[in-house]
Amino acid sequence: MSFPASHHNHSQCTADLLGRAERTCERRGSRLTAQRREVLNCVAESHNAAGAYEIIERMASHGPRPAPITVYRALDFLLAHGLVHKVESRNAYVACSHSHDGEPAALLVCESCGLVAELDAPEVFTKLESSAKAQGFAPQRCIVEMTGRCGQCAGSA
């Protein structure tokens, strides 16, 4: 998924994500509880990464303030089901814009506007894993984040 266009229909994007979340949980025999759905909806409010306490504030703006542990547990569930990505460099979360079928995605983070886009690059992950294994390293998880400027921000410079 590339960076969203300025005329992007974000409500449709969020509706698609919530529908995919329901199908994913049903297929895996998991429950997308009301709390998990609310956390996912709050993460999906924009394509910018949101920290846990920002998510808590978003939730508190239209209901009771949840305990941080509740939000962290929901985020762990959403991460495990491939519905959100953790932007490690910002200790924040962004909604997964499309299904990767269990494959990792690189994250492109705009340093100007904060938008985050996913980049499917399976060959990059395959090369990193094989190079690591050639060194005798047993990889468990690979995170690739690239920072820079999105097309809109780069074009406005």
C-alpha cells in the first residue's frame, strides 16, 4: 500500500480494515471483542502512527478512559493477528492496510507529516534471513523501517 492520496476516503479504508479484522478472527477462531475493536478503530483513525497513550486519549474522548494494560493487551492481540504494525522507532502503532498472508512488510515513515505506508518486499526479507542464517544466526523477527519524505511532502519542498 502506498501513501494515501489527499482525497483518500478514509472512512472506507477503516470499514475495510474492520471487516478484514472480523474475517481474520473468525477464520482463526479468535474473538474481536468490543474492546479490541475499539482499539483497532482508534489506531485506524489515521495513517499516522499512534502511541498507546494517544489511543487511550482517543478512546476517552467518546467513552470511559481504559486502563493502559487493557490497551496494551488489545494491541498485542491485534499485532499477533496482523491487524496493526508496531512502528518500533516511534513506539507507536499503525493499522495494517492490507493482508500480507503472514509475510512481513517494511514500513515507510514520513519524517515530515508522520504518515506511514507499508511496502511489500518479500525478496528483501528473504535475503536478510538467508544472510543472517549464513552467519549462523537464527532470526526470530525482522523489522524494516525506512524514514524519509512521502511524495506529497517531498514535492512541497
